[in-house]
Amino acid sequence: MRHRLIVPGAIAAASLLLAVPASAAEPSPGSPGVGDPYYPDYGNGGYDVSHYDLRLTYRPKTDKLAGTATLLATAKQDLSRFNLDFALDVSEVRVNGKKARFDTSGAHELRITPAAPLAKGEKATVVVRYQGVPSKVEVNGFTSWHRTEDGGVAANEPEAAWWWFPSNDHPTDKASYDVSVAVPDGTQAISNGTLQSQRSRAGWTRYNWRSRAPQATYLATLAVGRFDITKAKTDSGLPVINAYSKDLGEHEGAARASVERTAEITEWLEGYFGTYPFDAMGGYVPNTDTTFALETQTRPFYSPDDFADGSNTSVVVHEMAHQWYGDSVSVKGWKDIWINEGFARYAQWLWSEDQGEGTAQELADYAYASHPAGDPFWKVAPGDPGPDNQFHRAVYDRGAMALQALRNEIGDKDFFAVLKGWPQLHKGGNADVGDFVAYAEKVSGKPLAGLFDTWLYQPSKPASKTAGTAAFAAGETPEQPRSWKQIHTADHPRH
């Protein structure tokens, strides 16, 4: 044994060091991003938001938005400073009632220094006062605020919040929401969840919306304009609120014939995915010049273009399927986008099967045969497509083919048990592709890593037979299923 001489002074110094609590370590800034490989500066480190309270005033004529956002957050480390993702002009920030210093950093970072550091585990109230004209604010060359003739709409993926409220903008930090919006009389404000109240005073009407279930920031939405609003209740008592711009013109009939079937379609989806995970549902169709639909939680956004060729229940199936796959169960990282899009696409295939417009197998066969082996389509890996290909057709169609291959491999009984059990297991949380693979293996009792590697990760066209199962037809391209064109109106573009 080796001995070391310790003098009394050293003993005293060591005792003092031991007496200093670990929490007395020097507070440090939270990171300016969560480190998502696709979008490293999206979200922020050092804290977790549990609730957003947004009190807004919006003037449609000028597109001017003014608001006060109150965030309830918990520090995950000793914080000297932290960031919020935001792009409008800020006039004041308070943390726990005291004025905080703030500045901007990077393309969309609001950097806040509270009067006193926050201790790890401390609950903080952050108040941000702000204003701006969202349609005139561009970040990295684009805006996610869609200006309309009678107002504006916040809806985009993966980023939409920066143009109307400050946030921790990453799906891993989900929260509840209260959204209160004052607009001139005759104009409506639509958001997520349930409408708590609607009051008019002095020429203004204030709409108060509440989202109780955990909700990712990009799934929060706001639409202001002149809408025709329909209200109903499901057989189980859930409120159904749908809204249509009053100037949809020739698209109005087809939009209504589709979106008004939301409750019926949701009930049908419950047969595959289990009980609907939220306390409200519906959809809205503003008169935007966009060409995509989006699964904004409880109240999906639809473009008029989705109904340009007539009624389209398939797009409603897609966005409502996301309420389970993407909204209730959200991605851990944006590379896991297959968890959202592959399943929503497969729900459309199941609807096609139910409607007698092409079975899931026929759709898989057609998708498979439509892309020859040398097609760049097969270079995109749905399980990790990269940020530039996050919404590539392969994530949708090859992603759905992966599910058909799984169905063929494990049989209908286990396959549909997986589809229903998975969103119940992860309700309100986050998951990744690996989590799904492990769950499918557990339910089926079969090793499936090879199958998923083939369909989700290999940059080549899989063999027409997978794991000894006749998964897809080989040879000539089969006849296009009747539902094919309608199904493909739901794809998301990038900016």
C-alpha cells in the first residue's frame, strides 16, 4: 500500500470543498439547439416547457400580430441563460416576474438572460411581449405564415411557430396550450383543441382555444379570416369543429364533402389504431395558395388544392391517421419521419381497400413496379432520409411498402395488433424507428431487423420476394389502382 502525506491545511481545504453542494456549480447557458442532426439549431437545451399561454391580437388588414406569450418551464440544468426560437420583434421579457435581458442570435434565436440564474429543477414563468408582420418576416429565405385576402395562417412542417409565438421548437418538448386571439368582429380565429369561449366587445371578438394533450410546437396552428364554421359532436360526445374560408369558390363543395366526414373517418381509423387520443377533432380549409395538407393537432390544415379534382376523403384519412402516428406519438428526431408518413400513407391504402378502389397489396405492387431498379427513388432511405429528402415520395410510398412487407411477413393478426398497440404504448410521447421495430418483434415473436433494414435503409430496390414471402408482384407494371391519384394529393412539399 502506498502512503501520501497530507498536511492539516490540505485537510481543511478538502473539507471545505466537500462542504460545497453540487448545485453550487457555476450556472451555464442552455444550448441554442437540441442537436437534432437534421436541424441542429431547432429547439433549445437546458429547460422543458409544460404549458404555453398565448394572448394575441391580430389585424387582418395590416397582417400585424401582437402578443404576450407566457411559458411555464422547468430548468434541466443550472441555467445562466437560455434561448427560445422566435422571429418577430420582442419588446420585453420577464422571468419569474423580473425583467430579463434579451438579444437575438443566429437566424431565429431569442437569447434570454434572467435577472438571477435558474437552479436545476426550478420552475420558471417566462413572459415575452412581441409584435410584427409575420408575412414580411423571412428566416433562411422563407416564411411559414400564409397571407390570405382576409387574414393569415400559421401552418408548416418542420417549423411554423417562429412566426407567431416563441417556443422550444422541437417535437421532443411537447406541452399543453391556451391560445386566446382577438380579431375584428366578423372575422374568426381558429386554433387547436376545444373552443372554451367567444366574446365580443368594442368591435373585437376574442376566441379562446385550449389544447390539453401534449402537443408539439409545429402542430400548433392559427388561422384568422372569414370562415363558415360547422359544429357537431361525435357519438361519444367529442366536439367537431370544421372551418371553410368564405371565398373558396369552386373548391367549396368538394372541400365540405370531404372534411365534413372527419368524424366518420376517425371512427373508422379507431378500428385500426385504437381510441382517438384527443378531446376534439375537425379540420379547416383557408383560401391559401399552398398545395399541401398538414396534421395540425386535432384540426388539420387543408389547402384548396387538395380538392381541385373533387372530393378527397383520402387526404382526410391521411391527416387524421397522423393524430395517432405523428401527433400523439411524435418523432424523437426528424430522421424518424417514417413514423409519421409511412403510417399515414398506409392508412390511405387501408381506406382504398375498404372503399373497393384498390387493396393495400395492389397499391404496394403498383408502387413497387412503378420505380425501376435504377430509379433515384430507391436511393432515399425512409428510415433516415436526410433533411433534403424528409418529405420525399419514397418516405411515403416506400415507407408504406415496408408496412405491407411487414404485414406479409407476420400475418394480419399480429400486424393489426402492432398497428393498434403501438400508439397506445407511446401515447402522448415520442418514439423512433428502432422502438417500432422492437415492438413489432415483441408482438410477432419474429426477428424483423433484416426486413426493416431492407425496406427502410438500403439504397437499392428490394427483391420482389422478401424473407421467402411473395411480397410483391414481379414482371409488368400492374394496372394503376383507382385510388392512386387521389392518395398522392397529401404529400408535403418543402418551402
